Amino acid sequence: MALPAHTVQPASPKAGARRDSRADSADVLAQRPAAMWIQTAFLFVLAVVFLIPLAWMLVTSVRPDAEITRGVVSWVPHPFTLENYKLILSDAQNPIGRWFFNSALVSVVATALTLVVTSLAAYALSRLQFPGREAIFIVLLTSMLIPPVLLTIPLYNEFANAIPNYSLIDTYWPLILPYASSVFGVFLLRQFYLQIPKELDEAAMIDGAGKFRRWYKVIMPLSKSSMLTLGILTFMGVYNDYLGPLLFTTSATMRTVTVGIALVTLGSYTSNYGPLMAFSAIAALPVVIIFLLLQRYFIGSSTSSGVKG
């Protein structure tokens, strides 16, 4: 039977819940202390300061050379052009595509090795019992005080004389192997592994799982957020590394993107800022995309890694 026209339908529970949620959010915002608002404003201003150079790089990359060299500050490109991107991507003098391939290959392989090696080390230092475990961990933490730049000459000599009558310089190995382990990664994963209940290990032992199987079947599935965090940090560090590729490579085809930017800055595009900014924008794109896609894992793991020591 049809309802009369004047009959009012009762409000749905979902609609009421949404109204309550909005009311609660308004109450929370109203109860925020002034210090929190000041902190939010300060962080907003700080973010704007860091974003201004990136925004200027993007604006400059889509401006013609005549407007760039005019000396007038303008945030609106007039006219808008993509010729700088076309010029840098079709450059026959610089193997830019090979530089991107080298950076991607080195970053992916080094990140994979770091995740495997550091997770195994963190597993041993957090879940296994053996003499000297705490002493080893303290020695590892102490090694973080050594500036990495002090290791460049020993590493160069090591790779140059690794194999008799053959040098590993100007190959992928010097760009990958120094990142095969990370003391910070061991510390980060160890702190997270300590929060996992040991009853899970004991249950796996009852089922007949050995040490390696417990690491692979129990620990690894529960530590995805920390592994992703370490993966992001390692990928960004390897991708942005400049000193290592500069010292360990000699030919143009073995250079990475970071060294390539320096080469074109001192060479073909010394005063041609449009293509240079376009190259820089393209080089920064992979890291920005990866961080934006995985930032929630990064933030979640960063807040939980120091809860228990």
C-alpha cells in the first residue's frame, strides 16, 4: 500500500552516524589548544618554504628561454611550452635514458639486498639467543658514528683490486654492494621485531618450523610496514646518491641521473635553464611518486619503531 504524500520517512542510521561524526570533528577542532594551532601554522609555513623551490623548478621547466632570461619573477608561464622536455628527452649528446636505467637498476637491486640482509640481521639480534648478542648490537650502533665519506677511499681501493688483473670500477657492483647492508635498517627492524609476541615463535617451533622458516613465515608477514619504510629510505638514498657514482664510474654510459644532472649543468646546458629544470623535474619524479604512494606505511612504521627497545 502506498504511503501518504505527507508521511515523513525516518532518518537512516547511516545518516545519523555521519551527522554525529561531523559534530564530533567540530568539537575536537574547537577544543584544540592554541599551541597546537601555532604548531600547525608553523609546519604549514615550513612546508611552503620547502615547496617553493620545487614549484619554481616546475614553472621554469615550462617557460620559454626568452621569458626565463628576462629577469622578471612570474609564477605563471607565458606562454606555456613543453619544448624543454622535448629537447632534453631527444638529446643525442647525453645518454639520459641510460642514466635513468642505471639509477633504476642500482636502486632496485640495492634496496632488495638491503631488505634481505638487514631483516636477517635484525631477526638474529631480536629473536635468537646467543652469547654476545647485545655487544654486537652496540658495536653496530657505534659504527653509525663513522662518517660515510671516510669509507670512500678504502672502498675504491677494495673495488679496484677486488679481482687480480681486473677492476670492478666502472661497473654496477661498486654502486650496489656498499648498500647491501644498513646499520640503521638493522636498528629499525630490530625495534619492530621486539614488539612481535614471542608466543608466535613458540607456536611455530611446536609445528616444527626452524629458524629460517620462522623468519620467513612469521616475522616477515608481520613487518610489512617497517620493510616498506626501510625500502623507501634505501631507494631514496641510493637514487639520490651523487658521490658514489661520481667516484666509481668513469664512462658516460655508467653514470646515474644525479651525476648526469651535474654533467649537463657544466656542459650542454650551462646557461640553458629551461631544459635543465625539465631534466631535474623528470629526475625527481620517481622518488616523489614512490613516497606519495607509500607514505602511510612510512609514517606508521616511524611512529611504532621506537615504542619498545
